[in-house]
Amino acid sequence: MNQQSKLDIVDPKYQNTIIYGIQCMTTGEMYVGSTVQTLEARIAEHIQRHNCSAIQILDRGNYKAYEIQRWPCNTRREKLTLEGGWQRAYKASFGDFLVNKQIEGSFKRDSPETMQAYSKQYHQEHKEEEKAYSKQYHQEHKEEKKAYRKQPWTCEWCDKTMTTGGKYYHKKWCKLRPNVHEAQKGC
């Protein structure tokens, strides 16, 4: 049995798919993953195995793990495609704060055209459900996000203090970013 067919085996365990996030409350870094276990069991597995990019957040001990979406999938491919979609969305929102080293849902044996067609079909079939879930999620977490964005944050490069809501753009445009600073030194 080849790799592609293993990804497409229908298995009832994927009906319990959970997309989850782990956010470092110290640095604001994020990790997005998926599991068919409970969230607590998956976090414990990360800590025990010590072999994924989430460990840098978990080792600090100041993190929040939360469920992003619970979605019944049929195959591992569907689960990984869903996870990859959320990882790409978080990457677009949080940029370098997403610590995932690999974006799921892209398979070496599949051509980019095949994956694009599969992803497009999946999102067309689930468009309304995804839209409803996203709206509900943002409503349920509105106050939490608002409180996080109002927390004070100090830039490690220029010592400017602001709220975490402005952190992303400040880090992107800070005049004392290391690469800009090193270029000014002539390195």
C-alpha cells in the first residue's frame, strides 16, 4: 500500500478531529496542531516526546492551550488538510509568531495541482460550516482577544512599550531590527 492510499483510508477515529492552538503568554508565539485525542492527552504527548516545535512554548510553562475547531473528518488526508488550512491562516495573521516548522496538508507524492484541487473542493463543500464556525469562534473569544491585545509589551530591540495589539507591525517595521541594525554597522 503506498503513502497516498494510506492517507485516504476512511477511519472513524478521524470523526473526533480537533484543531488546537497553543499560545505562549510570555512571547505571543503560537503553535497550531491537530489531534483525535483529547487536548490534554495531546499536550501531555508533546511534553513527553519533546520532539516538535510546540515544545519551545510548553517548556516556558506560561501557555494557553485551546480548541480552535472540532470537525469530523473521514481520512487522515482530510485531517491534515484542515490542519494546514488553519496553520496557513495563523501564519497570515501572526507571521513569525507561528512556530510550526511544517505546514500540514501538502503531500510529496501529490502534485500541487492535485492538492489545490482537493483543497478547493473541500472548502467549497464545507464553506458554510466553516463560515458559521469561524463567526461563532470569534464571538466566543472576542473578549479574550480584546484583553490580550491590550496587554503591555516592550520591544526587545528599541525598548518601546506598547500593547500587544501593535506588536506584529512594530516588529515588522522597527528601525532597530537586528538585520537593519547589522546592515547599519556594515556587517
